[in-house]
Amino acid sequence: GLNESKSKYGGMVIQTDKQYYVSGQEVTGKIYVLINETYPAKWLKLRIRGMEKCHWFEERRDTLLYQGLSHHSTHYEEHHKKDTVLFFEGVVYEFNQGSINPGQY
């Protein structure tokens, strides 16, 4: 997989070794950074948040007996769920001079 971010200072590309991962697998890959002009920074920190989104319907059927007759009805209930399933934040590179010089990292 490939994820790209750009600003006037440069950009970053994160390339994972696989297209997708399943629960419990270690995510591996490379981070490519392009710096266009000197930027004051002590470190490069990576923050990743994995989200899951679900959408489904539940069907409920009811039968009502009234005066010997059966009346049937069907009801549908819509559900939505969104949840954070992964969160990581960590320093991936430290710049000892207190700034990042132009270049590719």
C-alpha cells in the first residue's frame, strides 16, 4: 500500500510491504521523506490510526394473533459502527542538529 502527504516544506510517502493486513499481523514497510527547505525539528514522529467501519441491517419479523387472524409484519433496523482498532505513535528518526536539512531521507 502507498500513502502520500505533501506540504510546502516537502512530502512523505509511506509504503507498506503488503496491500492489507489482518488482525495480529505486524505492519512493515518504508517511510520516504523529501525536504525542500530547512525545517526546524528534533525528530520525525509517525502517528497511525486504523479504523473500521461497519454498516448493516437487522430484520425482525413479528406475528400478531388477533381474533383468530394472523398479522405479519417485518421491521428493519439500520446500524452503523465506527471504531479505532489500531493506534501507534512513535519517533522514527531523530535529528541531532535540531533541524531537517533539504534532501531525501
